[in-house]
Amino acid sequence: MNNPRLPTYARCSACRHPDHERYEQRIIDGTITQTQAAQAMGIEQSTLSRHMNQCLHRRLAEAGLKPAQVEAEVPNVLKHAVDAHKTTLELIDEAHAAGDLRACFMGLQTELKQLQFLATLTGQTDSSPELNLYLTSDYITLQQVLITSLADFPEARMKLSEALARLSSGAGAQGGDA
């Protein structure tokens, strides 16, 4: 990995990091996770993941190395998660057959967590937090500025207030006589 001929890619912030090759090697060796490396490098984990999947493979190919050689050393998280889920299902079946309802219930709890993890891993669910714009201080400040600026126009001020109330209630901005 410490080959000075390997190019870096100007647009990738991971490639521009002075110690990126050292972190790449540690990730491949399994001595550090991508999340830990991203934190140490001061970049987003998604940036480092994209870097490992795109830039690193391209650099290795340009250097005459096969990315598959590296992939063989890196654990496939999805494959391991699927294998663990299969094992959990087998253990649930064994517990059910033995009449061990406690173990069966614990297995079902584990399976639910595994399914949630697999759904997140495969992009079938969105785990990003939901933002309620209407509760942010910026939105409240904007409301106040708009209403105050229309002080000399009572009819427009009233219509704006009604429209903002409809937005906040989820009814949409139009409503009324449309």
C-alpha cells in the first residue's frame, strides 16, 4: 500500500489526507474500522467508505494489483450479517422444537435486531433523524420577521398568518378558496 506511484484523486477528501495509505492498510488489516479511521482522519464515514470502494480500487488497478485480492482480506459485513441471521433462525427452530420458549423469545428479539440491521445495511430503511422544520428557531424567527414586516398591510398579514398556520398543521400552504 505504501507505493509512492499510487496516484491520489484531487476531489476525494480521503485521498487528500496525508496519512490515507496508513489508514487504508489498517482498515484492510482489520486493526481499525472505517468509522474509527474516518474519525481519526476528520472526515465523514460515508466519504471514507466511498473512498475505499472507488478510489482505492482504482489506485490498486492502476498499480497492477487486483482489488479482489484486497476484498478477500476485508470482511464482507453483509455476508456475515446474513450468515448470523441464518444461524439465529436455526437456533430459534431448535429452541422451539425443544419447547424452550424463553430461548425462542430471546432468539426472536435477536432476529428483529438483525432484520433492522440488514434493512439499514441494504438501504431498505432510512435511519436518519426526522427534522420538524416548524420547531426550529430559524423558522420561528422567519415567521416573526414576515409577520412584523407586514404590519402596515393588515390584510396581507392576516393571509400570511393563516397560510403559516396551515403549513404548521400540515394542511399545506394553499387551502381556503383555491
